[in-house]
Amino acid sequence: MRVVVTGAAGMIGANLLRGLNAIGVDDIVAVDDLHDGAKYVNLAGTRIADYFDRLDFYDRFARGELGRFDVVFHEGACSDTMEHDGRLMLDLNYRASKTLLDGCQAQGTRLLYASSAAVYGGSATFREEPAFERPLNVYGYSKLLFDDVVRRVLPQAKTQVAGFRYFNVYGPHEQHKGRMASVAFHHFQQLRDNGRVRLFGPYGGYGAGEQARDFVFVGDVVAVNLWFLEQPGVSGIFNLGSGRAQPFNDIAVAVVNATRATRGEPPLALAELVDAGLIEYIEFPAALVGKYQCYTEADLGRLRAAGCDHAFADVASGVARYAAALAPTPP
């Protein structure tokens, strides 16, 4: 099997490379932008056949210059929801994806691609239907624009096309993401650097730290992608989250207790962690008022109806697996 992974040095791409290698797939062309050379560490240790810079790849692929591929996992994108350059967003997230889709359809190549729960924006319902798609920023719009193209193509598509609306993904290999890294990652860093985790105080009708998101462990994201790899007849646009909303307090408790476990210390309840100063609450930032999703939860009905019965980790077990991956390797 000959495979492309775009965004291969990103968090999901890097974990996907390892997942493919684990099932014996190593004829992989990795595509990314290594202008930030430190991202190479996400590729190190994986088995790939070739590497292309994103600027060299998309047009050459569309022209058929790189030979035939069985499947493309398209994870490459600008995922900074605070980026306001619409031209950049539409170029990277829409136009490159459209070029890839056209090339895949012309060459008989399957396409499994990353969409985003950001398409729902201000909606309170997270189901894969236009009535609930209300992006709050140009990032969400760029993802929705491509999803709409896919919807038009699907009735006559020659090969599998499946898009995944990722919710709040966390896990190993996100150290390069800066402010866009997961809450779990930032909590691990805060605890290491400052000895405490900080959460937003009351906002939007929710108590301190009680705003809730659908947090999904990256290992589960990889598992669902690989399930679709084994199901070439399944196409469509699917939510990819855990299917459960959990408060930010759960992430903080899981991070602190996972760290305590590495030191042989017993777990503590939320109130005990707050009393000990290991978790503290800060005033909700004025800059985020009116622009913040206080609640997300993936409706997994369409994914389950397609036959995918993968069991997703809850926050406590997912964060524990993340902590194990972050632990330093013994000398």
C-alpha cells in the first residue's frame, strides 16, 4: 500500500505515521513545512519512503507526477484559530485541499481528511448538518467551505472520500503548537514551571472550570482513521470526538494526579487540589468574551451508523496515557 500523509510533522500526522507503521505500512510519502526545523522530532523514528515540502507537493500530485497512491491522509492545515489572515487560511485550508481532492478523484486515490468541529462555532448542536454549522472565525469557515465541496462531490465520487470533524484533540507530539496546543499540554507545562494549573473562572453561566469540551485522545483519532482505511466503501463527513463533554476541571485534575502518580503520591479530589494551591482560577479574559465556546460534544450518530464502534478514552485514562508518553526515558 502506497500512502501520503500531509501535515506529517504535526500532532495528528505524527501519531498517524506511527499508527500506520504499527500495522506494517511504511511506503509513505510525508508532506509538511519544516520551516520550523524543530518539528523534525515528530518525524524521527518513523518509517517513511520520501518527504516533500508542501510547496512542492500539491500541484505535482495533482498533475500525476509522483505516481499512483492508494490513499491520502490529509492532515495538513493552518490550525491557528486566532489567525485572521483570510487569504492565508483559504489558500492553505481550502485551495490546497480542493487541489488534492481533484487529484485524488482523477487518479482513483482514496482521501481521508481533517475537518474541524470549528465549523459548528456558535451552535449548541454538534451534528453534521448545515443547520448547525455556524463558524465563528475564518479557520472554521475555511474548513466548512471544503466540507461543502466534498458534499457536492460525494454523489459521483469515484473513490472513498471521508472527512473527520476533530473536536479537542490532545496527546503526544504537540509540543510545537505553541498557543494552539491542547489544554492538557498547557496544564502539564504550567504544573512543571509554576507548580499549579490555572483555569478560567465563572463565565457563560458555568462555574469556575466547569466550561466543558469534548476532549479526544489522539490515539483514538488515529484508530478511527485506520478503521476507515480498512473500510474503503465508507464515505461521508463524520464527527470525531469522544462523544462526551467533560469540564476543564477534569483535565486539570487528571494532569495533576497523573503527575503526582509519577512521584508516588496519592490522587486528590478537585476541592483538595484547589485548597492545596495546585489548581487556581483566574478571571475570564475580556478578549474572549462572546468568542468562546463554553460547551462542545460530538454527536457520534453518523459515525456509529457507519459501523465504527471504537470505544473512546475518557479524560482520566487519556491524560494518564499522555503523561506516560511525556515521562522522560530512563538513562
